[in-house]
Amino acid sequence: MGRPRRRCQPLQPPSRSLPQLRPPDQPCLSAEPPSAASRPPRLKLPCPAETCWTSTPSPSPTPFGRTEVIDNTLNPDFVRKFVLDYFFEEKQNLRFDVYNVDSKTNISKPDFLGQAFLALGEVIGGQGSRVERPLTGVPGKKCGTILLTAEELSNCRDIATMQLCANKLDKKDFFGKSDPFLVFYRSNEDGTFTICHKTEVVKNTLNPVWQPFSIPVRALCNGDYDRTVKIDVYDWDRDGSHDFIGEFTTSYRELSKAQNQFTVYEVLNPRKKCKKKKYVNSGTVTLLSFSVDSEFTFVDYIKGGTQLNFTVAIDFTASNGNPLQPTSLHYMSPYQLSAYAMALKAVGEIIQDYDSDKLFPAYGFGAKLPPEGRISHQFPLNNNDEDPNCAGIEGVLESYFQSLRTVQLYGPTYFAPVINQVASLSPRAAAKISDGSQYYVLLIITDGVISDMTQTKEAIVSASSLPMSIIIVGVGPAMFEAMEELDGDDVRVSSRGRYAERDIVQFVPFRDYVDRSGNQVLSMARLAKDVLAEIPEQLLSYMRTRDIQPRPPPPATTSPTPAPEHP
């Protein structure tokens, strides 16, 4: 298996989705906001320079790069760009330090002028992908502001379309043949693999022919033509315990050869290969066709003003246990977050960067409400039927904790009411937006077996034609076979003979992402990375089916997104 190679320079073409953090038309560092007519001197800044730091879930930042030095100015317009790998599903924290390099001082010890902290998603999600942040870090001084803009490299738009078939795969089903499907993984810098595509299931055959499918090249290989792409072949099982048939590896460069010829891969099962001396393979997979086209990207729509509207629905059924007891999945420990709170923060803190008003509707379901004990399956966590919005993710958490103190956990577990609420019933429902200006993401966090499967399937099929995605996170030790059925990766959800127009549901069990050492930050980062990875492509699939093009970004003279207020 090939080792992932670190990309030092952008490849031509295709390349990854690599926003450039670069100075906008206005000065990148100023003592006053760029719209000011005059800028009185506030700082001694004869020779400013700027350093960018990046960080991961670990607390230690890594120096990424630095700008050139600009002489004798308070309003430097930096030219050097920072080329970063952008992942919607990750919280990519950045720190910018600004220094004064004085020829009279030691150049290795420049004067610190201020710093700014923000996430890359905040820059992408800002109006026109531009933000302004105050510089801080020098007690008692106003340090000026920093302006940042993100621009996607033009060669990140490539979409690969391919079709594959297989021949003589291993038979896995006792009473039939096999129900094969493929899972594509891209390799990461640390040697791990991330799922980037699943094909449909072809029933009862050892010689399947899969439908052509399209995938962004950046999702397939991160812009590195020689980076390993691993493809697993599975036999689908209804209970989710799919049987492994075998695997093979390739690369974007090798796949692209199919533009001129068929490419045949041997499917190998490592266990069988070790046990059987005469083992040859578990079948073959043939790449029938491969082509590359350029399309609009997720960043194009965000830069053009598309907003992500985030809604939360939390399971308040009695199976979660008494919130006052440590054994409860809702237990409010003073020392650590519950699985519900972690899932909410993990997803919400990333999506909020793409919502300008930071107001999030939050609902509960499966509880008895005071004072009359009415059972509700879509009650607002803030107890305001007219306005269920909470201010920021912290506001959602606060309302969630307050609801745990006031409602009685009961049941049963119904999903359909809250899906229909977001899809078509609320004043800001997805069904009322068709111009591409809004896209809705519903996060459902639950602990158990769904009680209205028929109604939920119907709600999902109806919602699949709307600008909407649904994320379901299962918490606790329960078996979640029914949830696998709602996740349309293997078999498209259907109801009353109608099939979902798009795959809009992503389900994951939270226990698969819990860090064994108890590191909650790492657990949340792992969860968010997996459940949010499909959102950009789901948004693009909706825009493509409706032939909606991104709006042009606002002109550079538009005021950038201001910093959010903190209490």
C-alpha cells in the first residue's frame, strides 16, 4: 500500500480545495477599519510583518508561514499568500501574529504588535469570504485590525466521473450470491484513510455493473495525483454487518489512464491470502470509463452568500435514564460533557461559521411538558413556541440543560415531526426557499430505536427534494440497525413506491468516535470530521439538480464580516 505523499506545491490540474488567505483590496492591517476616511497614527509600525499559525485538536500551534516585511507604513497591504488545505468538516484554527521589524533591533526578536485568532471556516463563511478582526494581545493598547480574505484556487473545480464493474467476486450469501458495493477511501497524511464515496448496492450477483458516479477530485486524492486511493469491496447485509470481500489500491494518476483504456484490478482478501496457499484473488474490478470536468464548488456557493441554517433535535425519551443519575446519557456532570452535549458542540461549532445570524432553532422530542404533562415530539428547548431560536451553540446548550431540569423524559421516539417541521412547517422552512440562498442541516441526536419508521421514511423522501441534509448521531450502547436503513449510502430510502431524490441522511454511532484516553476534544473532532464530510457534496447535488448557479460574490468594497460579540 502506497504511503501518502506530502504535497509541497499545488499540482496542475487538478488540485485540492485550497483557499488562499490573502490581503484584500483594502489594507490587510490598519489602525482603523478600512472604511475610515483617515487613519490617525496609533502604532509605530515602520516595518510590519505577519506570521500565520495553524492548530489541530492538539493544543500546540504549528507555525505555517510569514509574510514579507513592508517598510514604513501603518497600513501594510501584504502580497504573500498562505495556501491552506480547506476541510469543511474540520475546525481549522488559525492564529495571526503581527510584528514590527526595526532595523535598529535584533531581527530575530521583532516587536510584538498584536494577534488575532479565528477559524478558517469563519473566513470562508464571511460575506464574500472576507472578515475583519481586531488585533489583541498588548495590554492597554488598541492594536488595529486585520483583514483576511479566502480565495479558492481555480483548479479545485475538477469533478471525476467513472464507472466500474466486477467479475467473479466471492460468494458471501448462503442462499444467494452476493450484493456487492464499493467503498472508496482517500489516504491522509498520517497514513489513515477517510471514506470519500460509496457506490450503490447491486443485488444478487457476482458480476455487478455499478452506475456511473461523480466525485470531486479534491475529495478523492487531495490534489496529489500519486496519493493512495483504497477501494474495499463488500457484500451488503440488511443488519449493517456487511461482509468484506476484498480490497485493492490505486491512485488518481492510475485511474485517469482509463480515459484511453480499461484498467483491471485484482480484489485481494489479506486473510484468505494468508490462510490459503493456492489463493489467487477474490475477483476483479474493471474501471470501464473515467472523465474529468469542472463544476462549481462548495466554496463558490458560500462565497456567493449561501447560508447554512442549523437546527438541533434532541431525544428526551425515558430510555436515556434519569438526568440526575451518573448512568444517564443526559447526566449533567460538572466535570465533563455528556455524549449529547459533545455531539451538539462538535457539529454546531463548525456549521455556525457559515450562518451569519448565529441563531439556531433547537427542539426536543419524546418528553412530557409541564404543567399538564402533554407529550410532545417537537417542543422548543427555549420554551418559546413563537421563536425557537437560540443564540449561538452556547445558547442551544443552555436551553438544553434548562429543559432537562423542567421536562419529564418519556417517549416514544418519533423523528417525523421534527423533520417535517424543518422541511415545511416552520416560518423559515426549507420548502419556502428555492433560490439557493439557504441550505438546511438538521442534527438529530438519539439513544435508541425509532418508533415511527414508516412516517420518518416518508418525511425523508419528501425532504430529499429540498435544500436540506439530516445528520443522525446515535449515543449510548443500543443497536442502531434501523438507522442504517435511513442512511441512504447503500440503498436509497423509499416510501410508498417513491425513492428519495438525493441521499440526504448521514448516520453514525457516537461510540465509534470516543477517544479511549477520555480526550473529549479529540472525540468531538473525530465525530465532526465524519458526519459533516458529506454536507458539501449534498449541497452541491441539490444545486445541480435545480440548475442553481452561485451568486457572484459582493464587491471588494463591501464591509467585511465583523467579529462576533463575546459576553
